[in-house]
Amino acid sequence: MNPVQWLFFLATVGISAGIAVYGFWIKWKYSLSGFAASITGAEVARGVLDKMGMVHVSVTPVASPATPDEHLSGEGFFIPRRIYDGRDLPSLVQAARHAFLKGQLSNLTFWYLLKRKMIFIARISVILGWIFFLAGMSFEGLRFLIGAGLGLFTVVMAFVFFDLSFELEREEKTSAILAVSGCLKPHELTCFRKLNQAAALEGLACLILFPISPVIAFSQRGRRHGI
């Protein structure tokens, strides 16, 4: 690669890899395996919605981990049963972040559908980018594909940076709401803040996480079934 391509590689894949490693380390250090909070994800979601003036919105569990489109309505807030009943810190973080999003958008249907399409496009772009980049690095006659791959990486990262300000706002305000509520002990709140921050930055790790996420999901499913 020439110096310009190296610069783009470090500005895209380098940043993404650094954030991915940081996220894995934060989850390993602050998830507090075996820890059970005195509150559930449902109570956290209820508290966030109340603070945002959404007292009239009910919090309802759904069986599926992926919320179906028909459950996305402006009349209620639906979260997976695992998060609704969860007392572990990652579940509390997800409950708070989803509830904040509900408080910001009166109807989540459009946002979820748009986000799903954008994630699908970004995932395809990242996979194609890696195919182009690795093909260009492996074969002399395909060197021109390196630029195409780095171009796709740049477009995806530009979109993520555009969305980053909202993610950081969501992290800041949900952590502040939990701090004021006093429902977590100081050490637990510190862990909550760290996990929340990692969740806000997770989009920047997409160049690394998108290709390996199916492998991670398969391994987690295997552990649940005793494989």
C-alpha cells in the first residue's frame, strides 16, 4: 500500500480495531459476572421514561430477543424478556438506552426500520470492503481493489461518526438519570457508566465486529445449548 492508503487504513480499520479491543476489555472487566442488582431492566426502563415525561408509556416484555415490527408502536415500549427481567449490568444498560431512545422518539417504528436498513447496508459494505481489500493485498493484478475496499470502510465510518453525537448524548443522559435515582451503589454505578460508554462507542468497531459477529453469536448459542 502507498502512504495515502496506509493513512486511510489506520484512520478506519485502526480506529475500529482499537475500539473493538476496548469494548471487549470493558465488558470483561465491568460486567460483574454473577452480579445481581436490586432492580430489574423493567424498573430501569420505567425510571428513564418517567424522567423524560413518558409516564403514560407502558413497559411490556416480548418473548423474542429481536423485537418484531408489529410490537413497535407509539402506545407502548416493548423490550425482550431477557432485558425486562434482567438484573445483570449489561441488561440494565440496554434497558436504559432503549428507554431513552423511546423517550426521544414518540414512535419507534420508523427509526427501527431505518436503522435496520442502514445496518444491513453498512454490514454488506464492510464485508465487500474486506473482500476487496484482502483480494487487492493478495493478488498483484488486483491492487486497484485496495482503494475500493478502503473507500467502503471510509463511507461506513463517516456514517458512524455522524451518528456518534447522538450515541454519546444517550450515554451521558442515561448515566445521569441512574446516578440521580440512587438505585445503584457507587461501584455498580461506575461499572454501569463504563459499560454504557462502551455501548455508545461500539458503532466505531463495526469494521471488526460486523465480520465476526456471526461467529460470536454462534458460539454464544452453542454455550446456551451446552455445545
